[in-house]
Amino acid sequence: MINWRDYFQVKNKCIFSSHVHLVPGLENTFTYVNDGKERERLVILFLDSSGVAVGGEPIILELPGGAVMKLDARAELMKHGIKEFDGSFLVLVSNVDQNRPFDISTKDHVTRWQGAEMATEIVTAGHLNMNVPSQLSKKAFFMFCSSVISSSDTTTRVTLFNHSTESDYTDTATVIPELHNLHGESLAGKPAVMPAFGSAIIDVDEWFGDAGKLLLAKTGGRGTLSVAHLGHTIGSLFFHMDRPTKAFKCGQHTQPVIPAVFFQPGYNYWAEWIGAHVPFAGQVIPALSWLKHNRSAIRMFYPHHSNYVPSLGAYFRQSRFVVWGRMMLRALYFLIKRKFKIDEMNFSGRNEHNEYVIQHNLWNSMKLFQFSRGRVEALLYPLLSIPGVKKDGKTLCIGPKNEGEMLLLEAHGFRDVIGIDLFTYTPKILLMDMHEMQFPNDTFDTIMSGAVIRYAYDVERAVKEMIRVATDGALMIVSFGLFPPEEELEFCKSPLYGGVKELLNLFGGTVDHVYWWNEGLVPGKKSKICSVIFRLKKK
């Protein structure tokens, strides 16, 4: 009988790794497209956390160019009597003609989990050379989970994969996860041990216990998670899960924030290399050591629990000081240029509701200079995890009040961003009512409405306008607050007390995939914050 490791001895290949979470009522579907011309062979494995293959012999498929592999994990595992499973899914892809090199540049693998009311999908990239035994000593790995949530209805799980592209890989990798709240306080967890081809599944609440819950409670149940390791590359994903149903609310890749040079153990590897190869490096090592042990010194430059920073330039463009500074300088420039005149919608007495909104948001609280960055990022980071986000398309921000929301989107790569509101001081925000938008049909690829929709005097009409100006396949990002009667604003008497489900009902048959669905109580209050991200289907 052939050992499944023997399949890894082919030369021109790559692997894709993902997570299998098989529970009643949750579909696990995996898709791969051979978008090249060469015939490809797929070897598919289900691996438990100890690295043992389950479900009988590997599934072996051959795909001609343009063909699609779509596999239902439940159906395959049920053939072997496996009804529930928490482990990993590994796909080994190689050219049937081994004389041709394997091109990974355009290849990816889609994992989809779907329950009764919500669905999540993640695109994972392949690895050509992962955990090659001869190269392990020079690898420094730093994983950063940008969004950890611990609330009454939501928990976060992180999965780590110790996979390899080599048949003779036998290393056990041990990492120590570290939990952080948004104040910068941290807590080290118990070690996560992953045998070769094994995995670790970290439920943040269970892994860090009561101490972790107390740490996150200081910042509203939200925080981040990091893992550093020297010697291996650990694939990683994270998920927000509904506590009662265990259904996924959102999933995405974990990403590095800054190079591992600042963190143990990656710091030691690079510090030793610098000391051995760079003249006078002895002057630098003490400074790096001080930074390692005094992270607050560099934390002030962090983007606010950032999702992904691909370059040093992007790192600073997204930082809180740069975005806020640009917003304030631009506001000052435009206000001086306009002689401090702010344009407002003229309703001619026909709409007291919108006049009240202007009075509350502009003059009563002067939100012209308040940038609720955390509110925007709570939507932005799940949005960035979704496959097919058109950063080069047109993006609409409804009710941003100031330029902060648009500038932050631009810092994350969105190129054509415009806002509309009932008042404006800048060309980036057009004077417009969301009930009567002055845009042609099918204009925007992304529409963001953060904490605005319940300000509408006619929510159904506002939704129809959003559908009209959106393109087919557009991503809709909507959040809103639900408050007890004693805290409700006088002009905010719109429906949506049914939460996200009621909002999606208003969009009706135009709702395609729902990628993010979250309804969480505000700590210490009776109010609730609801948010949803979904793809629109108009045809």
C-alpha cells in the first residue's frame, strides 16, 4: 500500500492548506480551478490535529485546463462514518507532465463554510516550498490575528497548520500564542504543539481562560493575537464563531503587521545575523533589545489593530497619526479656503427629519472633527478579507461626516472613493440625500454605510437607492446601532429592531453571499451594534 507521503515526492508541485470544521448543519465545500493549460493532478487529504490522514486513501483527481474541482467534505467523510471533524484539508497540486514547471502566480483555493443563516469563504494561496527540511533554520515566522472578539454570542478561533511540501518532513512545531487587548496589555497562553502535518485549533476564550477574558474585557471584548516562531512557516487562519451554533460569522487569513525583528524569537535570529555580518552592529543590538522589551515605544506608531501591511510605506499611511493628521490638515485647508462656510442641504421645510440629523451631527456635537476610526475598521478589516474586493473600482461612503473614512479606505488601497452627506466642507463629500442619490444606475462596486441607515426617514427607500447605484456583484457593508427606548435619538425612529435579518429582508432577492454577520451587545449597556457584509446580486 502506498503511503500518502509518497505523493509529495513529485518535483513541480504546490500545496494548499485549509481548515475543516464539520459539525451538524454546517457545509464545508472546497473549490480549486485549474486556470492553466496543463493537465494537473490533485491529491486531497483530510488530516487530524496529530497529522494523521483520515477518511481512507487520498482522493486523487486529474483536471484538464479550465476544469474545476469542487469537493463536499461532509459527503466524503461520511463515506467513512465520520460525522464530526475538526482538522485540516491539504491539496497537493502538480503537473501531470513533470517536465513542465508549476506556475503558482494565479492559482488559489477557495474554502467555504455555510450554515442556515450565514456563510464565509476564504481564498488561500498555495506554497511551492513550505517547511523544507534543509531550509528550516533560516525561517522566522510572525503571525498576527487582527481581530479577536469575546462577547456573549461570539468567540474567535485561530487555526495553525504545520504542513510541508516535502515527504520527509517530521518536525514538531511548538509556538506560544500571545493575546493582546487594544491598550497594549498582553498575556502569554499555553504552548500549541503541532506534529508534522498536524494543526492547532485555538479557541481564544478556552485557550486563555478567565485571565484572557478579563484582559479583553478592558477594551470591550476586542483585541489581537500574535504568534512568533523561528524555524518553521505555520499556515494560519482565523474565524469569528457564533457561540450557540458554532457557525462561522467571518473568516480570514492572519497577516503579519511588521517584521519579526522586534519580537521573540524572530528577533534573536536577526539580531545574531546582524551582529555577525554588519560592522559596528554592537551599537544597534542594545537598541533593538530595548524595543523588544518596551513595545509601547513602537506601539504608538501602529495602525489601529491593523489587518495587513504589505510595505513600510503602507504601514505609516495607515497609522492613526498619519490618517488623523491628514484629515485635520485637509479640513483646516478647505475651511480656510471656504472662509469657514459649511454647505448644508436646503430642505425648504419639507423634511424636518433630515434637518434634525444635520443639527445633531454637525452643530450639536461638531462631529465634523470626530473620526470614529474604530467604527470604520470594524467593517473595513472583514471587508479586506473577502475575495474579489475591487479596490480599483468605485467606492461610496454614505454619511461619513468628515474625510476620515475615505482617507482610511484610500490608505488601504481603495483608489476611487467618494462620500455623500447632508453637509460638507470638502470636494470628497458630495451634498446629497441617501434617499435621492444623484448617481447613475450601476455606479459603485463597494458601498459602505457605517452607523447611518437608521438615520433614514424611510429605510426601505434608502435601501432601494443603494441597490440602484450598486453594480451587479457589488459588496455592501452596513452597520447600525439598536438602542433601548430611553437612549433612542428622537429622530432615529426607523425600523430594523429585527437586526441584520430585517435589513437583509429589505434587500430581498438581491442578497447573494453573506460574508459577515455580527450582532453584539455594547459592554455595560443594553444597546447592540449590528453589522453585515454581503454581495449584491442584481441579475
